[in-house]
Amino acid sequence: MSILPTAHARPADHPYPQLERWLRRAVVSGLALVLLLPLARGHSQWLGWAPLWLVGMPLSAWWALHRFRLPALADLRGPAGHGPQHRRWRRPQARRRAARTGRAMAVALSRTA
């Protein structure tokens, strides 16, 4: 018998609520430790950089629980519902001039001098 509910018991879009609650608490606790205790901002010989394990790893596990989803495009558009405005010049594209031969180059240089 499994502790976690089966995949048929819940929609695929929603993560396990108990696991999400635990990860949320781990992230908040790790942030509190890192902000309040100087020792939690340090480095350990056995564990490495403490903020990575106290904040970074629980955050990445929480993100993985949500299947690495990013915010929807509708959330990024803002309150007006319009996407980012692209300001571009509406001019024709520049064209390259044809390469001048030796005689044409000499004539062009003599005109400028």
C-alpha cells in the first residue's frame, strides 16, 4: 500500500498537497535560517555551501514538483492583457553597394579629393 495517492485519484496538473506543503515549509524555514543566522550563510566541509541546501535545493524540488512549469504567457502580459510592445523602425532594409573595380575606385577617389 502506497502512502501517496495513485495517479488516478488526482488530476495530473495538481501536485501532491502534502508534499507541496512540506516543501513550502522547507523553503520558508531555510530562508529564515539563512537570513537570521550567520552560520547558515557559511560553508561546511561536509555539506558545502549552506544556502544551497537550505534554500536552493528545496526550491528546485518544489519547482520539479510542479513539473518545471513556467508562468503562463497570460500572467506575464500584465493587467491590460497586451504583450510587450516592440518598437522598431519601419524603414526598408539597407542594401549593400556593389563592389567597385580598380578603375571605378580610382575615379571615385579622384572625385572626393
